Amino acid sequence: SSTRFYDFKVQTMRIRKLCNTKNIVAINGIFPGPVIYAQEDDRIIVKVTNETPFNTTIHWHGIRQKLSCWFDGPSYITQCPIQASQTFTYEFTLVNQKGTFFWHAHFSWLRATVYGAFVVYPKTGVPYPFKHPFEEHIIILGEHWNQDVVQLERSTVGSGGGPPVADAYTINGHPGPNYNCSKNDVYEINVVPGKTYLLRLIHAGLNSENFFAIANHKLTIVEADAEYTKPFTTDRVMLGPGQTLNILVTADQPTGKYSMAMGPYSSGQGVAFQNILAIAHFQYAGALTNSVSLPANELPSVSDNLAVKTVMDGLRSLYTSNVSKEIDTNLFITIGLNVQKCHSKTPKQNCRGINNGIMAASMNNISFIKPTISLLEAYYKNINGSYTEDFPGAPLKFYDFVNGAPNNIPNDTQSLNGTRVKVLEYGTRVQLILQNTGTVTTENHPIHLHGFSFYVVGYGSGNYNPKIANFNLVDPPYMNTIGVPVGGWTAVRFVADNPGVWFIHCHLDLHQSWGLGTAFIVKNGKGELETLPHPPADLPRC
Ligand code: C2O
């Protein structure tokens, strides 16, 4: 293994999209940002220098950060933001990890433009467990916002109202011909007839989940969240923000120009979404025609929950898993949106949610409030007052979405604000039952856990019922972000063997801002390899 150095300069950059010119934050003047290439077990060192007037941090999404929690990146969880003209050097090892990852800003909604791929190849001489592709391509799904995203977060949360909608979907930063002024703003892959390509799909978007398909072509999933899966062939896939999929595509159709399309998946009724497809081109060498075949039946309709379930059902670990059969701690966690009542202190104009309340989101009825210093620092240095250790192991009030309706909201289903975390002893075998609920709508939530991958051992519709739930302990997929089905539940398992403070949250940034998250404090074990090292000297201060 070797050590790889990268220099990330956080800069502002002027871009023109959809007939609009704006400043964005980007790394090294490149958008999407620079790709990190490495091999399994490599050491990665990234010096991040902030040349903007804004705060930021970088998170290495999917990297488990074994014994290196200080470098995980979520602001106010493991570090204070890197402020204007400050530098922070991230250093970590890719222990037993390879595949498609990405990195992104983890401050406010800066991820909208601060993201890039992170590709980790197997060790030298170790082949892929499938036929070696002719070529590989990175495909990053994203969103374009005309507005400044940091201000947008502030105004959305401050107003208490509903969700804003992206101005465009993008594929590797390009919206494609369906959008204003974007006829030539199209991403293209050139392919040779008969060859097989590996596409590394990454969803970096802020606030929407999306289907992806290539007209007339089959997609074979071989990896999900940087872990190999049994090959599964499908017409389309769905990714939520934070998910990655490796797919094989063979250029086996008549020579031509085919569209690769990204369309909305909006699971919840009444959820606002951008309804224009982003289009990129999958273009055969020798294609003469200018006409592009559109994906006819490949893209499902916007609320096709069955299409999502079909892909999920197809995700199986390539190998027999070593998921633990025993559980030490079983947490039942409701996740969903709700309306908080306005208090005497709330400015009236802010109460724009349903029933004149404020839109909020919660886990077990607690809306997570980020502290003003990092949780990891507070925990490590025993600084009192920034969090409490009483995250409830079950919801304070369980709102049964099946029998309820938004116009029949009980008064006691509002969430409480708090920075409540859950403490886990080193080595605890944990099961989380994530139960989708909500008093406004329920919708699919992509839940992401930092510091671990988890086995997705079960999922289903309706309320979780242990008597009939069916678990897969043989070959469950090993993921870091899982879409909890609309009106349903998902069960995941992991072993808490990585000391530190680990954020778990909905990867739809809007929901994160509304409070859909919490953190696990994993205590040190006894040995040196079970103990979190000291913080780095250049750790930013708040
Ligand atoms: Cu990809 Cu907490 O994030």
C-alpha cells in the first residue's frame, strides 16, 4: 500500500447554467471536484485550505475511518468548520475498503457544489469479481440551484415552510438539453460497439432521490455502497443522496446515440420535486445520426415504489456475510417529518407549516440540534453542556402512519428539540429498526451512518412487526446509506467497534437541517487498537 497526497483548495468560482451566472464554492477550480484515486489499504492525506470567506468541512462518504474519527468531517459532530484562510489536513487509511465512494462538503448545503468521486481500486493483482470492463466512467447525479445554497438553507429553515425545489438535475454537473439554455451542456460517454463498461454511479444531490436508466440498455449492478453484490440485471436503478452503485453496461444495441436519464423518485404525496429529466449521452462510435433515443419504459413513474423495491430486492452481498446473529442493543427509531407548534417566542411569519406550525423532522420525536462545538471534542475533553446522553431507545410517541392521515394529527406527535445522543460500549452488537412515520407525509428517507457499514437484514411495508418480519442473515447487502421505504421499515445491524462520535442522519439535506439525525458515541475498548488516538494539532476551533 502507498500514501497518496492531495491538495484541496476551497475556492469560489463563477459558473453559468440555465442562463444564470452565479458564484459557487468548488475545489481547485474544478466542478465536479477532483477525483481521488487510491487502492485498498492506502493511506490518504488531503490538505484542505479554505480560500473562501465561508466555513466548510469535507467528509469522505463511506470511508469507515477506523480509529480516525477526527478526520470524518461532519461539521459540529467531529470537527468545527474550517474557517476562512484556515487549513486542515485529513489523514486516514482505507482499511479493507475498495470501490466507489465520494467526498463532499459537510457544512450547511455546500454539498450542492462541493463534491467529487473517490475511487478505490483493489490491491495490485486482485481482479474484480466480474469480467474486466473495457473502460470505466464516473457518473455523478446532482442538482443545480440558481440560489446561493447556504442562504437557501437559512431561509428554508428560518421560514418554517415547505421544501424548496432544485432548478435542475445534473449528470456530472450537466443538466442536458431539456433545460433552458442547456442544449450543449450535455455530458457524453463515447462507447465502442460490443464492449462492456463499468459505470460508477454516485448520488451527490441535495434533496431528491432519482431513477437512472439508459435507453434500450440493461444495467447490471455489481457493487452497492462500495461492497460487491451478486450481479443483478435491471432496466433502471434508484439512488438516494449518499448512495453509490457500480453497474456494468454492454454497448450491445444498434449503433446510435442513447440517452442516459436521471428522473425524479418522489415517494411521498405532496412532496415537491423537479420534474424535468437530466439527460446525458451514451454515444456509439460511428453513430451518424443526431437523433437520440429517449428511455421509453426504462424510467418508472415518479412515485413507482414497486420499482424501488424491485431493485432493493435484487441487492445481495456477493459473499456469505458475517452479520452477527446475536444482538446486544436493539433500538427502535422512528424517522419522519412533523409540524412543531409555534411558541410564544416564534416570529409569526415563520409559522408556515401545516396548521400554522414549523416544519421539522425527527428521530424518535427528537429534532437534532447541532451543538456549537464539535460533539467529538466535547466528549473527548469532557466538556459539559453541549449534549445529553438520553437519546430515547424508542419513540416518545409512536405515530402510526398506517392509521393516521395528515388531517388527523394528534397534538402529541410534535418533536422536541435537543442534542441527545446514544452511548454504545465498545463492541456492542447493534440492531436498528428504522420505522418510517410522520405526521405530514411519509416518504423514503436515505439514512446514512458514519463510521460503519451496516448489514441491511430486513425491510418491509407498514409497521414493523417482529412476529412476521423476515430477516436475511445469509447475504444481506452491506451498505452505509439505506432508503427506508415510504410507509415502511428497515432493519440494519452493525458492531460498534470503532471508537468516536458517529453521525446518523437523513442524507436529504433539508431533512437533516430540520433535525432528522442523531449521533452514536462509541466508547474506547481496552486495547490500543480499540482506542481513539489524540486529536490532530491543526483541528479547527469553533
Ligand atoms: Cu454523505 Cu453525513 O454524509
